[in-house]
Amino acid sequence: MPVSAPATLPEPTLYRFSVSDYHQMGEAGVLGPDLNVELLNGHIYEMSPIGSRHAACVDRLNRLFMRAVDDHAIVRVQNPIVLPPDSEPEPDVALLKLRDDNYASRHPRPNEVMLVVEVADASLPFDQEVKVPLYAQAGIPEVWVVALDEDQVHAYRMPESGRYREQTTYERGDKLLLPQPLGDHTISVDAVLPS
């Protein structure tokens, strides 16, 4: 059933799943709790195990964002966001608009997401060719892809017609500006990338 994450999506298969189907499969035990999968464009992908460099970068981002956003956003780490009708990715980090219940009643929707960050090592082509377009189609205002092997951060902004109009590559020494609702806070690329 799940397939490994290739550089591009496979040709349409006999089975495509909605977010509702995906949840029902989880509740029925078809997708076990130890299975690391994501629903993207109706297809279920088995994701690679998280390596130590990847995990350390996610931890750094979590710490940096928690300091920068204070109580003005929710920092969500490796948890689902729903992109109706057929996607439920689990970005490495997401900055969410505040909500009284902290999204206990349901997963966030696109209009509640300010920024998504994907950390990529071997997954860079998949993140750029599959996930970034998916986020653009959903109208996520900003996506960062931290390319560990390239020592860069690729930022995508201003979604329009299923694509991002602005794409910028940041290198060491550069600063990343947090999304506008969070003020003029910046994060150093050097603080994001491994030393």
C-alpha cells in the first residue's frame, strides 16, 4: 500500500484516498502507529526514518521559533496539517495562527498556517517537486526548505495559481524574515544550519 517517497509523484494508481479515508484507515488499524506515512495528493507515502542531522535541525528550528514568536503563534513540530480534500502532510515545523483550543478539536487548515518548514537531506527533490507545489496549491503563504547537504535555505512566498511567485535561496550570513503577521523578527541562516 504505502510507497517510498520518489523524486516525483507516481502515475495515478487505482487507489486514491481522501483525508477522511486516510483517517478511517488509521482508526481501523490499516495504518499502524509505527508506520511513518503521509497522505499527499491522494497517495500514501512511506517516509524515510529521520536521521540525527535532520532531527537536530528540527530541534534548532523549534528553539529559534519559540524564542522569536513568543505568544504570537503556535510552533507545531512534525504534526499534521490538513490540505483538503486529499492531503495531510506532516511538515517538520509549522507556525500556526493562535487558536483557543490549540487545535485540539481538529488539525490546522491552510488559512491557519503562516509558515511551513521542511528539512531535507536525501529528500530534497521530493520536498521541492512534490511538497512545495502541494503547499502552493493549498495557498500556504510561505515555505522554507532547509537543504542540509547544500548548506542553504530555499524560501517560497506568494502562492498564486498553484505556484510560488517568489523563490529565494539563502546562504550562511543571510537572515530569514519571519512571516509578516509576526513582526520584523529575523532568524540567521547560520543558526538554522548545522555548525
